Amino acid sequence: MMERVLGPIPQHMLKRVERPAEKYVRKGLLTGCFVSLFSVYAILAHISGIFSPTKGIIYMKTVYPVFSVFALLSLHLFMYGCNLFMWKKTRINYNFIFEFFPTTALKYRDAFLICTTFMTAVVAAMVLHIILRASGFSPSQVDAIPGLLLMVFIVFLVSPFDIFYRPTRYCFIRVIRNIICSPFYKVLMVDFFMADQLTSQGLNVVLRVTWVETVMGFRIGVVESRLVDFLLASLEVIRRGHWNFYRIENEHLCFKTNSVL
């Protein structure tokens, strides 16, 4: 009887020890892979000279825009994870505001895991592109890597298999559908929030790039112009992510005040 009672205790304690480790091992592993791959990409880019004014024009016009879009998307996910972390710490009921279900709501650890997975895959594709390009493969074949990466992400997004946060993926597709076909579907808070996020950021990026290149009078080449555009877009994503916290905090306070009244 003592063996039957005390036998499951070590296994139960072992599971409790393994759970905290599982929270950090995947994100830590992917973060380490991202840092290593990005370091390799920076070294190979410097050696091959793809960002030089003479060699980098074709690269910046064909391949770089696709990879930069993926980088901005991963930055969006990182800022969303930061927002989730701060909303949780300040006890803001963001799931109620966005009308999320328990199956579709992400935790901040999930957002960071998706971000690190996304960016690790993107940087791995960038490193593979430079290696194949330096190995003498045809440019038409090598430049198809960003398109293949986009197809892989779309397949993962619409995959019907119950892997990699399927309820959340379908919720995101439903939000995009409601934004595009807003006259035919009921618009929720999350739909309005996402539409405002996309439209305002797109407009602000265009205005900031125009202001920098006209008012400041910079005379820069194609490579520098693309890098400046990416830098300003990244700053706009960070600014918008910082502003999102205060906006949802205001909504939370409004709901709290109305419930008291």
C-alpha cells in the first residue's frame, strides 16, 4: 500500500520540474538559432558585398523587399507579445475587450514563440539565399527562395491540421476576412483594432519616408534608400506597439468606469 501511495509522487514532482523548463527551452533554443543565423548572415553579406552600391542594386530591388516584409511581421509579433506581457502585468482584461475565446487567445509566451520561429525561418532562408548565390547557382532559381518561403507560410496559415495554434490562425484569417468584407460581416473590436493598425501604419510610413527624403534633402542611393525605409518602418511598428498598450488600457478603464456607474 505504501508503494502504491508513494510511487506516483516522484513522477508528479518530476513533471512539475519539467513544466517550467518547457516554457523556456523552445524560445531559448530558437532565439539562440536566430542570433547565430543572423551573425552568419551579417558576415556573409559583408564578404559577398550584397549591400554595396554596385552589387546590391539588384538584390535590394528583388529579394530584399520580401525579406524586409517578413522582418516587419516578426517585429509586429514581438511587439504584440510585449503588449500581452504588459497587459497581464497591469491586470488589463484584453481577452474581454477583444472578445477572444480561451481557445484563440494567445499568451505572451506563445506570441514570443511564434515570433522566434518566424524570424528564425526567415533568417535561415536569407543565409541559404546568400550561400546558393555565392555557389554559382542561377539567379532566377536562387531568387525564388523568398517566394517559396511565402508559400510555406501561407500553407501553414491555412493548414487544416491541428498544429501550431490552429484556432488562433483561423481567428486571424477570420479577422482579415471581416476587414476586407466589412459591409457583409459584423465588425468586432478586434477587427476595428486590426484595420486601424494596418491603415494608420501604412499611411504613417509613407508620410515619414516622404518627409525624410524631401525636407531633409538626403541624396542617397537605392541601397541606402531601402535601408532608410526599413528603419523608419521598424520605428513606426515600435511606436505603434507602444501606443497600443495605452489604448487598450484606456478601453479597460472605460469598461471599468461604465460597470461602476
